[in-house]
Amino acid sequence: METLKTNNNPVEKKFHPASERGHVNFGWLDSHHSFSFGHWYHPEKTNFGALRVLNDDIVEPSMGFGTHPHQNMEIISIPLFGELAHKDSTGTNGIIRTGDVQIMSAGSGIQHSEFNHSSEKKVNFLQVWILPKVGGIQPRYAQKTFSEAGRVNRFQTVVSPIDEEAVWINQDAYFSLATLEPGKELSYSVHAPGQGIFTFLISGKLKVEDTVLERKDAVGYSGKENYKFHAEVKSELLVIEVPMK
């Protein structure tokens, strides 16, 4: 973690180059990990505040994750292309498509499976785990579809504990998607002191504060209330705001 100074206030920064992510390829699954996961462990990449996992998963046609359990974790899935078939022990059985955002509150315990719904095309999705604010809640599931037009040159909130237009999360965490045209700028303000932002660049080339990101790079910042973004080319990004303690 790099410590900077802004108006005499310490600002923490951690750069996560795409090339330094953990990587596993099981044939049916090709996965890159921004944080320690499974058999890959990095002592400096165990979490970013309440953000525990950010996996960039590509699953082969008709393949997927068999039924397995989770407890006390907020699990978010964001398809980048393709479709996921989801089943869980709450009785939910459905398809998650590109443009959708899915969340499970594992709470006191849930079992689920995720498979590529297509028998011909791969699916690529971001799997994100957030530590919960309250443990042991009743497991729950939610899914919503968001318009791509609603994030052009603006932040579109897709996960929030307070925004009724987003999917609800059991944590003071916020997920925002944006698609910036070349040369466009945005600013992002955290919702409360003590929150940090983790920016994952899905595609393009983007400057966040003093850090230039290219495709699948990421950077975490904390210690400020407002952050600046500048797109050098057309860029798609995900900003995850989380409590740092």
C-alpha cells in the first residue's frame, strides 16, 4: 500500500496490475483473482476493506460451479458477456444475462450452483465477495437488469444499501458502472468518511487520480472524499465503494 499526501491528509493507494493477478485454468474455468483465493495466496492482496474477492471468470459452454455452500458473505455476479444459469437453496432458479446484476446474501447459510447457460458460447462474469455488515441474516437473492445507456458518461449505481433502483446489499457498500467516451471526465464522492473505492477497468484506458489503468487493471484508494476519472479512450469501469474498517 502506497501512502500519499493530499492537503496534509494521508491517502492510501494500492495498484493491482492485471498481469499480477492470481490465475488458474482448469479447462472448464479460466479465472483471474484480484485477491487471494483458493490455492492462490498473496499476503498483500487479501482484501480491500470489506471487499474480499474479485474474480474475473470465464466458463466454457455448459460447464460451471456445482452446488456448494456459503455463509455470511455478500456475493455479487456481473456478467460481461454470455449467460449464467443460477439455482440456490432459497428456491431461486433463473438466468443471469449481460446487463444483469445478481446478489446473494449468504447469511446463515445458502447452497447454490452457477453454470454457463449456453452450450455453444463462453460466459465471462465478475464474481465479487463483500464481507457483510450483519452476520447470520436470512439468506436472500436479488437480480435486476440495468440499461447500458444509463451509464454512458455517468456513474450508474447497481448495488446499494439505500438506493431502491439498485440491488440491496447487507453492507455500506456501493457498486457503480460507467462507460466513458474518449476524453470524458467524471468525479466520484464517497458516501461517508472512512470509505474507500476500488476501481476495476473492464476495458479501455483510464486515469484515476494519478494512476493510469489499462484493461483489467485495478486500483484502490482511501483517505479522500472525492476522486477524479479521465478516459483516454472509450472505457468501461466498475467502482466498488466499501468501508475500510
